[in-house]
Amino acid sequence: MKRFFPLLILILLISLLVFPAYSQAKRYKIYVVSHGGPADPFWGVVMKGMKDAAAKFGVTAYYLGPEKFSIKEFIDLLESAIAKKPDGIVVTITNPVALDEPLRRAIKMGIPVIAINVPDDRPPEKAIPYLCYVGMDEYLAGVYAARRMLQEFTPKRAVIAIHEPGHAGLEARAKGISDVLGEKKIPVEKLDIGTDPTKALTTLKAYLQKYPDTDAIFTLGPLGAHPAIQLVEEEKLVGKVKIGAIDLTTRITDAIKRGVVVFTIDQQQYLQGYLPILFLKLYLDYGLIPQEKVLTGPFVVDKNNVNKVEETVKKGYR
Amino acid sequence: MMEVKSIGSFKELSKIFKIKEMGAIIGFVVIFIVFSILSPEFISWGNLLSTFTMAAELGIVAIGITMLMISGEFDLSVGSTFAVVPMVLALSINNKINPFLGFIFGIFLGAFIGYLNGIVTLKTEIPSFITTLGSMMFLRGILLAITGGFPIMLQEDIPFLKYFGGVCIGGLRYSGIWFIILAIIFAFILERTKFGNWTFATGGNLLASKALGINTNKVKLINFIICSFMAGLAGITTFARFKIIDPTLGQGMELEAIASAVIGGTFLSGGYGSIIGTFLGAFMIGMVRSGLVLAGAPAYWYRAFIGIVLIIAAIINTKIRKKTAG
């Protein structure tokens, strides 16, 4: 027992040295609550952005997200974040109706809120009055994809491979593509390919058989891009049928280098973790805040920048 | 006199309808004819073979599930097994383990998943629907945890994989050949061996089978193993072709495999079914899919059509069975 007390005092002294935060001025506490679990590679990048910004600007930031997609669990996490009365909340507006009440309550309590990744897409007078949105515009992603393809060439006919019909984000991307191509009077159609690679490939192949003049395939995610790349290579259609993709995977960047895929669209989600922390710090210190939307994407990846992009993917920035 | 004659001709007719696969055959022929009329490209070799490839992947899974369903059990975990087995193979190859060893290990793992599903179901006497629902989530979770949600890409070319996913002749792929071979083997096992008989008996009337001295638990356990083994093998054929495993690979496959079996005449309640029927059922689902694209149908209607085909096929099967039974 005699030895115990000096040891305890020593431990207390060391902990005071190691955690100076507790003895110094108060650090801002910010919660990032998203619908994506920390095991999801996409959200891993967002988390890295958040941590980097928190370290740089002397803020304490916590990431909360359900392991498996669940609106209920997501709302529970948000509620627990609000209960801690933090200095700021960063949140994905995955379901505006379900999030409406808790977020309005948080804003009333004086907690500044920034939306990331998914905005409240309801009309402004009905939308949750958060400070600003940091993320990609899904519709614009489709528009950029179609424009980039038009820069490459003017397709005779295009098909949009959608692997999850009814998914709001994917449908918005598809609409962006068909709106731009529609203006140019290029026939364009959505094709439900499903999430199974063999089925997706066969469905696309059947479509090409039915409409042999199809020379552009747009895919809305890796589950569309991977089978499309396989099809074009297996059927030796490289150069004849061009693929435009959305989202980043090594298979897609590889295919860009080999010329099978013309481009892909990235939403630079690192910024969706980094910028809100910076913005909240500026807001809390000086009341400065960007208005409405800060777009982190669509960012076009093609032959010109694919090497640099690949490097930063490996480092966890994309 | 007239009465006797009509009974005679009815017997002749019912003999033809006694073929278990009659419903599937009728459905198959009708769908084939309808799409051939709607689109000339439908009956091209290119399309039929690529449709067959699509059917093969689903069909191999469905053969296993048919065996298990006939013996009176379910397996919802086939979609996850379909992804986990090739994942093991891919990780072995990427970590410089002998690919053949990785293959053996993967196949064994597939069989082992079936063994676990079976043991848990039979020892604890909970419905296999629940056991395999649990293992479906568990295995998918393992897959997500190990891959971190990233797709796994095969980093080198492995020659022997050609015999699973590569092209055999023309547009015919090895997966299609596996499908045919496995269908013949299991049709033979089911219809011509003691084990096949036991499988029917176990699913048809469990208590009577036990009374007859059939080790029903052993029969079920073997069918659990067959089912997972086949799901794993089918997963390898897909992986061998695409050389990539997306973390969602195989999701929703369990229901489509069950649908193939049911369209082919297998009962959800067990005790009745056919491998040839399942073979046709899987092909039918493939035909509807590619057929609708080739017919230029609006894309968002496929799922609806497959749903309708499923219900009509089930109705035809039930009607025919009642006729033959009555």
C-alpha cells in the first residue's frame, strides 16, 4: 500500500502532461454523424479528412455511423450526439423527414449544423435550416459525365446501366446524363442490369445485340462499371464502345489507363470530412460561413490525371 | 362403352402429364416461342449461349437448393457462400498461396458452411430458414469485414481458372458445361439412387421415413453440404470469369435460386421436385431477362415480368399435380 500512493500520484502527473487539453482552454467538440459505417472504404476517406482537419485546427472531432445501413440506428446516433451538446454537428441528410425533428431541435439549442454527402432536397422553405451543404450534386455528376463523353465523341446511341433502379442518387445521375444527351438528340435509355456481374454483362450484351449502333455505355457505380469493362474486353469492342463511369475503384482506374474506360467521376469525399471541420472552426471563432452549397464533386478523372489520382487513392485521400 | 373409352384416353393423357417437369417444359416452350417471335436476335446462337451462361451460374446454385428443398429444408445463405468461397480463393492467390490449394480450401469451406448450417439446424431443431438467415448475414458480415467493403481483384493470371469461367468452344463457357454435368449427376442421384429416394421420403413424410429406418438427419445434413458446396462452386465460376469480387456479389441470389427451383416444379414444403425442372427453371429466368431486352421492352419491367412468370409457373405446376394426383 505504501508504494501505491506515490505510483498513483506519478500516474496522475503523467496523465496531466500527456493530456494537456484538459488543463488548457476548452477545445471545440464536433460530431460527424453519417449513415455510412466506419468499415465502408468510402467513409474511411471522409473520416481521414475529418481527423486531418481536427488535428490541424485544434478541434476534437468524433465520427459516428451505424455498422450496417439503418436509418433507425443512424437517428439514435444523432440523438446521442445532440444530447452531448457539442459545438457543432456535421450530418448526412439521408432521410430529410426522419432527420427533420432532431436537427431542428439541435439548431434551436444553438448547435451549428452542416450537411454533407446528401443534402435536404426539399424546397428551401421546407428544408432543414442547416448552415451549408458540402458534397457532390448527383444530378451534376450525370451532367459532367455526359459532357465529358461529348468532348470525346458524339455517340450514335447511349445506354445507361443502372444497377439499383429506384435508388435516388443513381436515378439523379442517370437523369443528368439523359438530359444532356437528350438535348443533342442522341437516343439514350436506362437499362436495369441488377447487381450480379454475370447478369449485368449478359443484359448489356443483349442490349448491344438489339441496338448494335450503341457506342457509349454509362455506368453509375462499380457494380455497373466492372461488368461493362469485362464485356467490352471479352467482345473485343475496345474503341468501338466507350465506357463512361462514375465512382473510383482500381479496376476502373486500370481500365482508364488501358483506354477501355474514357473517364470516371469522383466526388472527393475527403473534402466532405475536412471542410466542415474548417468551416465550423471559422464559424465558431469569427462567424464566417460559406452559403448554400460547397461542391466537392463531380471531379472528372481521365487519362490526363489518372496516375496522380491513383497515387492519392493509395494514400487514402480519395 | 363411351365412358370406358374416355377414361382410357384420360389415363394416356395423364401419363404424359405425370412427367414431373411438364409444367417447366410447357413454360419453357411458351417463353421460347414468344420471344423468338418478338425478336429475331433471340434465337441466335450468340444470344442463346450467353443466356445459358447466365442461367448456369444461377442454375448450379439452384441444383443444390433443389436437393435441399426436396429433403424439406431451406438455405438462404447460398448468396453469401457464393461470394465467400471465391473470396478465400482470391485471397489465397493474392497472398502467394498455391492457387490449387486455395481452390481446395475454398471448396472445403463451402462444404463446411453447409455442414455447420445442417448441424445447427438439426441439433437445435430451429427452422433452417432461421439458421441460414443468420449464416447469410454472418458470412456477408465476414466478407465485408475482411474486404473492408473494397472489391478484391485477382492480381495474377491463374491458368486453371479457365476451366471454370473461360470459353470452351464458340460462345459456350465452361460454367455452362459444369451446369450440364452437375445437372446430369444430381438428376441421376435424385431419381436413381437410394439416397435420392431417402431425400424424397425425408421431405415428404419425415415421421414415416424415420419409422422406416431412414437416418433422416444424415440425409438432410448431406443435402445441406451439397447445397453450400454447389453455391461455392458457382461462385468460383463467376469469379473465374470476372477476376473480381464485389462485396455485394451474390446478394439476392438465394431468392432467385429458390424461384428457379419452384418454377421447375419443386415444392417449398419438400418431398417433391426435379433437377431437370430446376435446370429449365434457371434457363427460363435467364431467357425472360435477355428476351425482354432483345424485344425492346422498357427496362424497368424485367423484374415485374419475372414475378409474373414465377406465379404462372407455380399455378401450372400445382394444377398439373392435382390432375395427376386426382
